[in-house]
Amino acid sequence: MKTSLIILLALLLFPPVNGQTEEPLDSKTQKQLQKEEKKRQREAERAFQAALVDTMVTTGRFVLEADYLSNQYGSRAVVNSTLNFIIVDSTHGTIQTASMSGIGGPNMMGGITADGTITQYELTRSPKNNGYTIRVMIMTTIGSYDIFFSVTSDGNATATLGGNWGGKLNFHGDLVPLGVSRIYKGRSV
């Protein structure tokens, strides 16, 4: 009984002691730690995006959602990325242009939608800038299209579309996985 009384008194009189004591961090150290954490998060996001882009171009399954279109003379037009796109789905491809204000045209959206078969897919990696160049040939009912994609590791892309009738049309935008894409496809020719 004496020993239990001594132990009880010792516990009551002496506060518990931790092996480590935490000192509050000053605001400068906290900001530095937050900055380093944000930097690690950005690097992880970049690595994830680069791996996603690599998977899309390697498998040949992606959508280029165009933010603007341009011609060979440099004239540019801002467009709706939901309506202006190029789909590459391994053996099948779709090219669409449309207008938010236009009703009519072959696709009933003030533009044209051409579905076809991909007859050629050539992928080249650029180790200098971690980008890709892709050449795609799509055979549609209205003609054959030769498309050259230039893709960065973060998914920004430019596609130059050449057809049977001369002239070039450039699609500028982002590469998006097929399942994530938010496009609206019109009636095909």
C-alpha cells in the first residue's frame, strides 16, 4: 500500500514529460515550408500530366479541343472548344468545325463534321523538349486529310490540317483523353 501511495503522489506532483518538445515555427519558416510543399505538388502534377499525355499519344486515343483556329496566313479566330476539335481514336478519326451562332451547314451547326478511318499514324518523340510530333492520315467520305500534330508534355497542341483542296487550317488547343472530353459532335457528312 505504501508503494502505491508513493506512485500516486509521484504522478500527481510531477507532470508528464515528453521526449520531444515542439517549438512553434516562426512565420518565415512556415512560409518556406508551404512554398516547398506547393513546389512539390506542382512537380507531381507536371509529372502526372506528362505521363497522361505520353499514354494518350502512344495509344493514339485523344481529342484536340481547339480554343482557336488559324489559316496559313496567320488569321486567327477564337472558337468554342466544345464544337471545334479533332478526335483520334486508334483506327477512327473525326474532324469538326462549327460556329456557336451558325445553324446550317452539313453538320447543322454552321460547319462540317467529317468521320473517317485512320490509315496512317506516325509518332515521333522529341527528347530536346519532351514533346511529340504526330502525323495522322484520315480517309473520309469527303476527302483525305493529312494532319500534323505538335504536342508538348503538358498537353498543349497544334494540329495543321491539309486536305485535297489546298490551304491549311490550324487547330490550337489542348489534348484531352477521350473519356474526359466535353465535345459535342454534329451530324457527320
